[in-house]
Amino acid sequence: MADPRLINELDSGAPDFRARLAALLAYEPGQDAAIERTVADILRDLRARGDEALLEYTRRFDRVQVASAAALELGHDELDAALDALAPPERDALRAAAERVRRYHEHQLAKSWSYTEPDGTRLGQRITPLDRAGMYVPGGKAAYPSSVLMNAIPAKVAGVPELVMVVPTPDGVRNPMVLAAAAIAGVDRVFTIGGAQAIGALAYGTATVPAVDKIVGPGNAYVAEAKRRVFGTVGIDMIAGPSEILVLADGTTDPDWVAMDLFSQAEHDEMAQSILLCPDAAYIGRVREAITRLLPQMARQRVIRASLAARGALVRVRDMDEACELASEIAPEHLEIAAQDASRWAESIRHAGAMFLGPWSSEALGDYCAGPNHVLPTMRTARFSSPLGVYDFQKRSSVIEISRAGAQTLGRVASTLARGEGLDAHARSAEMRIER
């Protein structure tokens, strides 16, 4: 017998559907006052004392004792050694994933362009990479070599000359796959530091750690708060919320597959969200049965159970058209269309971080090796945000080269508009180039 308490069930035809759906989707990332104060103090101290503060916080929080900040940097020989020491299947998997991620992101590379108007005026856009980027990689239990590849490779494809990685090593324990991934991805410098102090070091620079132009990569609440606070001094990728998956199913995909795909995001975090939209009530019942049957087999069943009960849902909709409309409203991080003719339904989707089309397109493949980036907008920000990509590590500069003839026409237009705005110097600057 299926346990009805495992996951919420909604019906789009019910009078209270909209209210229940809104309550399920509601997520306000709380600002913990204690975390805010701690991070503010760390950043202030880091900015004032540099390496001295960095060493102090590394000793206190990671229990790593070193004589100097320079000792926190790992050489390329250590990264290469970690790669060489991996078992062949792990090394081959990392290399295969890296190659696919690199090949995909090479298609994103933007090029400079310009055009010349009939009067000889040349206008265009110059594309250049950031000078230096920083990448935060979680350490300890939450170590993700796949995130190293997803954050580092777009930066290198963009042409960033120097990519600096920071990774905490609690009690001096280093994750060999993370270091191996850094070697494969072409990371230039690696420092064994973490937390808000690492974000501060990247943002402000110290005598040892160079200041960067942009910081990317996931982290805990302290890291997220630090990224939020240094934004403006440096760019950041995003402030990510809990992981999300939304599955649109027409009832033709194995229900065990769909149940496991829902689990794949629920196992991240008790606040992760896994939702199924389907017009077939009988199929929803089969997915519910699969959830009940498969959950006891899962290593992280406690986390999955809490996630499904708090924020998961099986939603019966009128038809696939309504499912697509709801999906666009929800704007999920990951959207699976487990249906026949999935491409047809994808055309109706306006907002999603990444779309996985057809029964074979498991979201888990996208997390590791399909090729597209797994750093995706959450919390409905897919309405206005995009996956991390090469474009996040490139800048655009406008190029304006006005010809002598062009200055005669444009000067009169600019002068008229400037005087309309009461900006006399603007108008005279334009007028001085008009030949009488």
C-alpha cells in the first residue's frame, strides 16, 4: 500500500489548486542575522589584515596549521600527481566528461564584430575575456569534481588567462578527484582555503592570493553571503537556491525511471524540490507506487523523504498543454519532458534552466557529462537568467568610430537632444565637430 504522506498530490482542477501550488513553490532564502554578522566581520578583517587574517581563519575553521599563506597554494605537480593516482575508470570518466563539456562550450564563444555605414562610420562590439576569474569549490564531504569542470572549462574556453581555484581542506584532507579535475580543466592556481575568508581573498586580494574580476562556484550559507556582499567589487555567477526538477510526463515513460529522477534532486537537500506534472491519473498512481517501493533502497532516503514531503508533488493536469503552461510559470532549474514527441512540447516552454527531452535524457547525465553546464538558475530565476557559460567570462565593449561625414549628421542630432536635456557641454562638444 502506497504511503500518501510520502509526497504531496495536487489536481489542477481543484478549487484550491493555485493556493496549494503557490504554497508549495514558496521559498524565501532566509537571511540569518548571525551568518550576516560573521561574514561581514570576516570580510572586514580579511580586507584589513590580508594573509594574516587568512591564516588565522584557516587554522580556526579548517584546522590546518601552516607557517605562511604561501604554503596554502598547491603546485601543478600536486594536481598532476592526483590525476595520475586515480584509478583508470575515474580518470577516464573525468577526461570524457571534460571533453564533452569543452566541446559544447566552444559553440558559445562569441566573436567581435563591426559594420561600416555608408558615410564611413564604423560601429561594432569587441569581445574580450576577463583578466582573472576565481572559482570556489566545496571541500570536505561536499566535494564535487563535476563542478570543477563545469565552472573552470567555460572560463578557459573564453580565454581567461588566469583561473584561481580555492578549495577548503578540513583537517588537511584533500579530495584527489577535485584536484585531478583541476588538472584536466587547466586551472592555473589552487589555494587550500575556504569559507567567507576565501571569497574575501579572491575579491580583495592579499599579498599571496590575487584579486579576481569574477567569482563563480557553489558553497555553503557563509560562502553565499560572502558572494552577495562582495558583488560590485567583483562579479559573481549567482546566489543559488535549492536544487529543482520538474518532470512533464505523458504516461509513456517507465514510472520507475521518473521516480528515480525525482529522487535525484530530492537527495541533494531537504529543501530541494521534485515535481511531476501529468494528465494521466493512473500513471501518477504508478509513479507513486514506484516512489514507495524504491525509497527504502536509497542511501539518502532520509533526505529524500523529507524533501518530497515538504516540497515535492505529483500534480494531475488537464492535458500536456496545461502542463507546459504551468512549467513555464514554475520556471524550474531542470525540466524533463518524459514524453513522446518531446521536442514539440519543448517549443511551448518559455522558462527553464535546462531542458531534457525524451525518456532517455536523465537529468543526472546533464549533471556530469552531457556537455551543457550544470550551473543553472534556481528559485524561478530562469525567467530572466541563464546557465553558466562562456559568456559569463567574456566582456563586451562597444566600438564607435565616427567618420568626418558622420559627425556632421550625428552632431546635429546629438546637439538637439543634449540641449533638450539641458546639457550645454554635451551639445557644444558635438557642435564643435560640425563644419560650417
